Amino acid sequence: MTPLQGLRVLDLSTVIFGPLASQVLADYGAEVIKVEGPEGDSTRHTGPAVEPGMAAVFLGANRSKKSVVLDLKRPEAREALQALVATADVFMHSMRPQKLAGLGIAPDELRARHPRLVYASLLGFLPGPYAGRPAYDDVIQGMSGLADLMERQGGEMRYLPTIAADKTCAHVAAHAILAALMQRERTGQGAFVEIPMFESMVGFNLVEHLYGQHFEPPLGPAGYPRVLAPWRRPCPTADGFVAMMPYTDQHWQRFFAEVGAPELAGDPRFIDIAARTAHIAELLELACGFTRRHDTAHWLAVCARLEIPAAPVARLDSLPQDPHLAQTRFFEQLEDEAMGTLRFPGVPVRFDGQRPAVAMPPRLGAHTRELLAGAGCSPAQIDAVMTPQPSAAPRRHNNAAATTTPTPTTP
């Protein structure tokens, strides 16, 4: 019995923000129905692929789901969607509000017909001056201050080399939907949940970085100095790098004694955490100067002996061979008749000692007939929905390995 077994989620979102949120719900046992247009989610064609429509980026955010193809420009498809909505606990989308009314899926319409429905709207921005703007990961990284952090630390204005806004907001969306489901258990009523990328990422960014701006008048600028220090990076060693983090007074006292500079423990700049935070750039530059003297193995042994947190720096390609991940069976391998063996990150959490299993992402439209029949659509209705119009024929896509990934939150 998985935690969300028996719940049905209808997901009309595309790319990463929404699909990753619904993948979390699928990981926890919900039945997630991915509603796609005739061409499918654009990520089906993003990255390397063995089979057209099953590219790497799509695999990363759509495991354990079912796929239904509905061309919502057609009235018969909109009727079929309404039949599916009637069977769902959660309805989620990432469309701009102005598109919803014409499709018959505006929140007031659906909630009036289905008062127990949790309706989740995944937005770029809440209603306000920015409402309705398209939201992309790069744009939200810039607007939320993440790019500013990169410049403050490294002297160069740039984005984090990961789709941090899409992925972070996906988890915000998942836990907001779960909270609404819990509320429904108490009240019997569904909810309209709005999950904005911009506000979510500003909140994420300012946990530590609001800093002096927490106070009015401010007690200093925004920005937590320790993590903005240019030397806050893996420490260089004689043969590579070590991720080392002395943090407490005791850690630094032991480290300074080890490197032959015990007097630094009494230096007013480094004597306690407040002083170290104020002089963090000097402290980390000093530490990295010491670590260059010996190889990585030396420092790992020293840190283990001194009880200072440290670890080797992993390369992305080495993670599937990580011994801890192997021992905890984090990665799962699934066999597919057409694509062969595929590797997936597993669900990171356990329930009563068991990690939920993952299943293959769906091929485009693989479950259309089955799910529409289960929602009460007649064979004739299903045939009408599944008969493509000439203008709706899928475009050809180049499935070569992609070097960039588009990350819109709206189609």
C-alpha cells in the first residue's frame, strides 16, 4: 500500500515544473494521467533517445504515469477531458489563465461541478503587475535574485547550471497539492491552489539571504556572507578537490592545529561564528591555501580523524557507481522491450522501510482508449477522439542529443 494509492491526478502541464510535481505524486502512489496534445510534451524530443518520443529529459520527469492524447481544439476531445475530470481527485495545469475559459476548464467552472476537486494552477506569477507573463527557468532565476548571487560570489552574472526554479517549484507544488488533499479529508471540500514560480523562488532564495533586510530599518544588506564568499567552493588539493566544511569553533580549532597554525584559533577574525561570518572570505582563502599542500586522500583521512565534515567531490558521470547509492539501491533499472535497459533515480524517501518502486514513463497516448473507456466514454466517442485530423499530424523531431533544455512553465 503506497501513501497515495487510490488518488487520481489529471495533469495537463508540460516540460518540467508541472510534470516533475506530478511525478512526485506518482512516486508516492497516485495514478497520474498525463494529458498531452497530438505532438506530445516537448521534452519527449529533448536529449538523447533510443526511441522517438522517449528522450532523456522526458524520462527524467514522467516516470510511473499514464498518457492520454487529447487535441483540445476539438469539441469531442474537450468532452472526453470533462469525463476524465469527473474521475479525478486533482486537476493540475500550467496554462495561462486567459486560455482556460475557452477550453471549459477554468477553476470556477470545474469546481462548481466537482466540489471535492483539488484544482492546482501552476503559474509564473500570482495576480499582480507580472500576471500572465510567460515564465521560464532562466527568467525566474534572474528575477528571483539567483543570478545576482552568482555574480556576487564569482564576479560573473550567470544562471545556476541546473533548472533550479522549475525543479524547486515542482516540489513546492507537490506539497501544496498534498496539503489541499489533507484539508479535503477534514472538510470534504476541494481547493483552488495557485503555485507561482516567481514568489516561490523569491521565498526559497531569501531563507538565508534576506539577512539584514529582515529588519526595519535594515541592519545591513541582503545576502548571507558565508555562502557568498568567492572561496566557498571545493577546496583544491595537491591532486584534485575535497568538499570540506569546518563549521563549529571546535572544527576550526582542530583544523588550525593540524596545519600548524594554532594561533589562528585565537585570531579575533576567526574566534567564533559571528567573527568568522564577518571575515569568511579571508578564512576560506586561508583554508584553501592549506589544503593545497597535500592530496585528497590525506585530507579525507585528516577530516575523518578530526571529525570535520568532508567528502570527495563526485563527477556527474560517477554517481551511478557511488557505493552508498549502490548499497541503498537508489538507482533502479527497468527493462523495456524496445529500448532495452534504462536507469532511473529512485524515490529518495522510504515509508516503513520500503522505497516505492518506479515504472516506465508512458509512450504518447498509450492509455487513451483504456482511460476514456473507464471514464464512461462510448467506443464511438473514443474513436472520434483518437482519429487524427490531417492538420494535427505530428511534426518530425530531431532526436539527436540536445545541449540545452527549454524550461517553459506554460505551453
